[in-house]
Amino acid sequence: MSDISDDDNEISFTVKFLGRVEVVRSEGMQVLNEAIQSLKMPDKESSAKVQKKNKVSLFLSMSGIDILEHKTKFMLYTCPLSSVSFCAVIPTTPKVFGFVAKHPAADMYHCYLFQSKKFSHLLVSIIGDAFRATKREESLRGGGRDLIVEALRHKNKLLQRENAELRMRLSASGDPLLQNRHKIYRLQFATAHGDKDCTFWRNVLWSDETKIELFGHNDHRYVWRKKGEACKPKNTIPTVKHGGGSIMWGRFAAIGTGALQKIDGIMR
């Protein structure tokens, strides 16, 4: 599965993350094979971080490669493209591919391994094309940037994107439905009483009412269920014929709150 976004020149794939292994060389098919063996048979001295083939979202762009947990979108690893030195599909296992990247703040290399049924060769091709395009751009600018600075800039861009996504998830707060006449009345009240002092407001009594439900819920409830399971007890909410609730009226002022009063009948 892939999601392509033309706005930020970014493409994402859902793949299985096999793990990350520290390697001694920066390139070569033998590096990938040794990393696979380290994941299969980790020892005490190995730095291999074995995963349970968790699904991850692999984001590829001209700035780098981001590895995020598929469900939570939690950032696992981020690698600037300039730090990638090798990428290939393992010939003996065509579904498995990986790339080698240099640590931005230390003199070491890590191999990242993935598994994909359909996109292994495509992903390797995309990473290679993006890497070559980045190198051409750097040569035109007269040299590459420092890896640490690039990693920090890339991380900042990622945080800005996550912040924008979180803002989009925020739902609007619930406010009373006001018609035009309600807005006019409120404006008239505010204009007439805006200059009143504290002595006036100490003599004002505020009131409101609410419905107290003794059984059940007065709002809609939703459940995730399979076809044919609508009547199972875990997917239903018990109800009774009588209302099981009442209207309560209360009041408060500057000196404190008043007692609740039960309203029998209909408030008009």
C-alpha cells in the first residue's frame, strides 16, 4: 500500500520492519547478508535490534527517509538522504530489502532491513533516484552540508508536519446553537450592563437547568461490530420504558450556590 502526496514531494509505503543492525562497512551486498544473519541469530555482542516484523510507514522524500510506527505514527528512525551509502534487494530473498546509513553524530553505520511483498524493488529504485538527485543538487551548490545540521533541519521539518497533523485532528468545541435574535439579546445585555460595578453583580442570581439521567444515555452511542452481530449483548445498551430521569434546576450568586430543585412537568 502506498500514499503519494504531490504537495511536499513525499511518498509513503506500508512495509514490515525487520530491524536495525550496526555494521562495519558502508556498502556492499555482503553487508546486508551479514545484517540478516545477525537478526536471525543475535548474540550478546551483537547490536542488532530485533523487531517482531512490525508494520511501519516508510516515508521517502528528497530530504530523507523516515520510519514511523504504522498505527501511532511514532517516529522510530530518521535518516537524511546524504547519510545513505547503499541500498539493495537481497537476491536470495526478493521480498527483503535494506539500506545502510551513517549515524549523523558518530562514526558508525547502521543497516535498516524491511520486508515487502510487492514494493521491494520499487522502493530501492526510489531511494536510489532520490539519493542521486540529492547528490546532483549538492554539487550544484558547491558541496554537501554537515550531516548533523542536515539531520536537525530534517527533524525540525518532521516535527512541523506532525504539529500540523495534530492541529487538524482537533475538533471544534461544542457551543449552544444561537439564532440571530439570541445574538442580538446577548449584545444588548452586554451593552447595558458592561459598566456595572461589583456591588451590582453581587445582587445578581444566575440559574440554569439540566437533565439528570438515572438509567441509560440520552445521546447516541456507536460500536464496531461484524455483520450479523448487532444483537449480541456486547454490542447493545440496555434500556427501560420509563424515562429514568428528571429535570433539575439550580442557581448560584456571588455568595455561593443554592439548592437543586426537581422540576415536575414541563418547563416553559
